Amino acid sequence: MIRKIANSARDYAWGSKTLIADFFGLPATGGPMAEVWYGTHSGSLTFFEDEPSTTVLAALEGKPLSYLLKILAADQPLSIQAHPNSAQAVEGFARENSAGVPLDSPSRNYKDDRHKPEMIVALVDGFEALCGFREVSETIELFQSFGPSMAPFASALSGADGLRQTFNLAFASKGELDKVTADLATKSELACRLHELYPGDPGIIVALMMNHVSLRAGEGLYLPAGNIHAYLSGLGVEIMAASDNVLRGGLTPKHVDIAELQTVVQFVSSRVEILEPKPILTGLSRYQADCPDFALYRLDLTGATVLADLKISGDSILLCDGGEISISDSLGEHLVIKRGEAALVTSDAKFVSLSGSGRAFLAC
């Protein structure tokens, strides 16, 4: 089966009013258009464009996809967050169930029993993110340059298990940081932006401990379990395991459980690895990630390029972000998708062929 699919944009407050509409040519809603989901996740079920009453999940006879594909457009920072691994998700979900915490409770940490590794790929230059903790020595030097107000945090970083201790100190100081973050706002462009939105938030201290990156169009980040991160601004395509488990650590009015977050976060310094698509065939490349739940491919087709008889494992989703892509399969089905359109390609066909002149992401 090859059919066009669609979904409504989520109107989270941090979302952009223009990025998705302008880039994909989709109708603007007048409000924030933060995310568009393509998949079977119950949080926002994707439906068929020509039959909105029928969801992809129903068409797959209730068998959910292992991944969720999203368009993400941020005008303001998302929360600092991390996601559990599989064992942590199973244990945490069972624990909260036993404690009788309702699934829709705002204080719920684990909405399901699955891990949530994810990947983001920038669609335009300048996608901005925080990703993992930078080298401790660099952060100590940065904190010392800010003057006396940050001396306690620089000292904590210098001690044993410095990242964790500084993280704890920031949240232990909650309610007493207004002057500190106001001072930081005069010395750091990032702190200034965050202070305007969340004055006195401990997440501002944590953000300054993290790697600050800007992706060019086509570059990506892979964020495995335990990686602390936050998207700050920009337009991208995101793919993740189909889970809703998010443990937040500041820069948000939502539930923050620091004790639980600390059981998930990896308090280690790391350099950011920028992902580039690895060529497989002419017109086809892959973003490599060590995750069995999803694979993300990039199609860059010209009129002279045809990807014939591809064997795609599992039910797949194609999202066109430029030009036109023609899809056909061994069952004789055929469909053309244009910029801003997406299609479900089920695994009942033996092979799929792709042609046209355009760009697309293939998730499977």
C-alpha cells in the first residue's frame, strides 16, 4: 500500500508560527506550529489525507510503528531533558503504575515502558541545540570569567564528580538565582536569551555547562539514552523510538523531577559528533545511528536518477521537503508526493522504486 498521510500541527508555545508554513508550503494556522507527527503514536495519530477518519494505526490493524517521524520548528527553547534506556523505562513505568500515578498526570515521568533515543536533522542552516556536557576544564574557565557570582559553581565543578555536584547545586539554589542569572545575562548571549524567558531558572546554569552547537542544513545529531540536551531554535526533521518518556531539567513550566532525572543523565563530558548522511547509492544516503528502532535515509533525486527495486524493511514513511518524488511498488501501485506531503509505504510489496526531481526523508 502507498497512500498519502497527514496530521495537524501541535501548537506548543515554543513553536514557530512561520517556519513550517514557509518551508513546506503548508497553510499557516495563525498560532504556533511546533511539531507535525507522522506515525502511530497515540499522542497525535496520523491519518490518511483522502480519508481523515482512518488512522495509520487502524490501517496497520493496530500494530504500532517502532518509530515516530516529526517536523519540528522552534522559535523558543525546548526544556533541558534526557530520555531513559529500555531497562530504566520498564522499571520506571512499572513503579509509577504500582504507585497509582495516572497516565495523564502532569507529575508522571514514564508514560510508557520504552526507551526514546532520537535524531534531529536540520532543514535550514542555523538549527541551534545544546547537546551533552562540554569538557569540565572549559566550563570552569567560562564560569570563572563570569566573576564572583559563579565562583561556587566553578568550585563545585573542580571537585569529585563535578558535573553532578554542580547540577545539584544549581537546583538546590532554585529560588535564589534571580540575581545570578541576571548577571549572567549581561555577559553571555545564551544566558541573556534564557534569562528573558526563565529568569532565575537553574536550567540556565546547566545550559552553560553544555555543548552549544549550530547545525547547517543536512547535518544531524543522534541523542541516545542518557544524553542531556535541548533544542533552542530552528527547523528540522526528527525521528525517535515511539515513546513519550521525557525527564526534564529546567527551562520549562512543566514537571521537573531532578532526583529521577539524575538516575537517567550520564554525567560525563563529551564532544559533539555532527552526523553527515553516508552515501549508499546515487541519490540515497543514510544517517547512521546505533538504534534498532529506526533508520533515516535521505533521497536527493534528479530527473536522471532512479532508485529502482529497493528492498525496504518494514512499513516506511516518506516525507518530501522539496520538488516531487514518484513512488511505485511491485504491486503496481503508484503515487507522487510534493513538497510538504508525506506517504505511508507498507511492507506488503517486495520492492519500491523512487524517481523524480526532489528531496525527501525515508523513515523505516
